[in-house]
Amino acid sequence: MSLFGTILEKLGFGHKAEAAPAPAPAAEAAAPAPVAPPAVQAISVVDVVGKLEGLAAQNPQKLNWKTSIVDLLKLLGIDSSLDARKQLATELGCPADKMGDSAQMNIWLHKTVLQKIADNGGNVPAELL
């Protein structure tokens, strides 16, 4: 799995309620009562802020996920080492000029990760994008 895929998984993307199986047909052909289809509650928007704030509240470290890619990765339990961040930056298409400067890469990476989370249905506030 890609590193970004791991981020989405940790945030709860892709988890939708399953529809219940259709009832088996009755053994006798007496007019069966119509059965309403089961309600499927699909998760269309992942509460990213709520999830991250909840994790931050439980974490003994004071992690500032809103501005730091390192803290965001730590909060999700993902390797935040420079090598891991370079791998994630490469995966997400970081420009070569930013890859040579870890501070610029981190800023680009944080903004890009949050934008891609939003693109995948996460409720990331506009001020963080």
C-alpha cells in the first residue's frame, strides 16, 4: 500500500456500511408482503478534523498536525522520518527543487497531503489548504 493510502486508511476512508443481504424467497407462493430495501448509510465525508483532534487529545505529546507534516504523521502512527517523508513526497509528485530543501519539502508535503485528503472526501477546513 502507498504511504498516502496508509494515511487515508488511518483516517477511516473507504469504510462504508454494507447492505444487508436480501431475504430468501418464501417457501410458499402466498402473496409476500413487500419488503423495503435496507437503508445503506454510506460515509460520504470523513470527519478528518474530528478524527485528528480526537487522536491529539489522547496523545501525550503536543502534536501540531495543522502545521507540521511530521506531527500529522506521528499522530497517525506512521513513520515520520526524513526518508519516509521523502518517499511520500515522491509518491505525491513533489517538485525536484523542493526535494533538496527539507523545510520546503515539508511545507509542500503538508499542504499537499491535506489537499489530497480533501480531494478524497475529507472535511479539511479551507484555512488549512
